[in-house]
Amino acid sequence: MALPFRFAVNMLRAPESRAEWRGRCRRAEELGFDLILVPDHLGMPAPFPSLVAAAEATTRPRVGTFVLNAGFWNPALLAREVMTTDALTGGRLELGLGAGYVREEHERAGIDFPPPGARVGHLTRTVEEVYRILHEAKAPRPPLLVGGNGDRVLRLAARHADVMAFAGGRTEGGRVEVLSPEEMDERVATYRRFEKEAGRAAPAELNLLLQRVVVTDDREAAVADFLPYVSHLSHEQVMELPLLAVGSVREIAGRLREQRARYGFSYLTVLDDSMEAFGPVIEKLRTG
């Protein structure tokens, strides 16, 4: 049975002022978003103070990290941030974690950038240690989202996560390569297999970041400028990419329903520059 849709906006643009940030968060609530998220990249909003301010400015949306770079965080210090933020937001926090993938940010911050296996190992230790500390402190356990695509991350999520967030690409030689629809089928199927092996009582919610939202009557033209980034894919594959939400409001809503049936993606995230465009799609999906 398909899970109901949830919709999130990831706020990449740093606040210009307190009033501007509050206004943006309130607008997200007006448009029907269920979650207001903040990433963990240099030059973007600092996650935890931004989430506290977002919760103070709104009444309904939950707030979360999408996703924290585990390499930036000591688990004991992160647990302190999580407990405090969850308390100050009235229990509305959802914790998103990933292994991190941007070498340049580590260099700018003066933090080592280990090879992929070591980064995933640190992510695993961070998840386990943060939730151990929360348990020992008798603190509430915020829902956990784990983001990534590789087998070790999928296995980690199958054991611990409430939400598995699929990246639409993989890192190859320092650059991100978009997954084909068929490769996404395989990644989701692999994750579901890991869930069965883990003996979960209930499957996790599946999340996808929609990289582009364009409401238009001409899908072909709207996708054209994306083609140089996906030269390894056929035209048919590009038009079926799950991370592209392009077409009329009715077409986009229909495709998202089809993708929920095919892949299981019921929790959808858009970037903040697509927030307004996606609002009518949310309304269409909720009202039919």
C-alpha cells in the first residue's frame, strides 16, 4: 500500500535577515509544505539555528536537516545539538544524515576528507552513537533520515532509518553522474532487499530530491538545457528521470503518482528556488 505524500522544501539560500527568513518559512507553510529543511554546506544556512527560527515562525511544518555531513560532526556534540533543537522546536525535528561528498568544503574547513569507505564508517558510528546518547539521556528520538545510494549506506538505513533518501546520482571521479530510471529501480530494489534481511517490522518511507521543477506546456523545451548534464542517457531515459518534475501541473502530479507506484517515493523534496512553482502541484496531489 502506497504511503501518503509528504512534501519538503530544502532552504539552500542563507537568510538575509530574521524577518526575511521568517517570511520565507511562513510562505512554505502557506504553500502546503510539510517540512522545512536545511542542508549542511558551507555558504548555506547554519542548520540548527535556522531550524529553530523556522519552527518559531510557523505552526504546522516539521523541520529537519537534509542532510548533515557526518564528517563535520562529533557524535557527542551532535547529540547535544539534536536534543536542544528538538526541545526548542517542540518535538518537530527530523534528523537527516549522510556521509558527505564535497572534498573542497572539507579543505576549506580544515577537516580531513577520508576515502568513501571511511566516510561511510564514520556515518555509521555517528548514527549509532547519537541515538545511544539520546536513549541514555531518556531524550525523545527524532525520526532518522539517511541519504545516499551505495550498498553500505542502504544497509545502514535498512537497520536504523525511518526515511531512506535516494540521491539521484552517484559520484564518479569527483563529479556527480545522474542515475538512469533503470538504475534507480535497481537501487530501490536493493534497499528493499536489505530491509527484509534486517527483519524490519515496517518499511521505511522513501524520499527523493526533485532537482528541477518547471511548470510548462512544453516538456521537451524545458528539459533541453538539462541534456548536457546527462549525455550518458538516452532521450527517452532523460524524459523519464524521476528527479525532473517538468510539465503542466496535471502532468507533474500524474508522474509523481506513477513514480510513487513504481519506486515508492512518497516523501518529495524540492529546492527553495522551486518552492513557488511546486505549490500548485502539492494542491493538485492533495485534492485530486
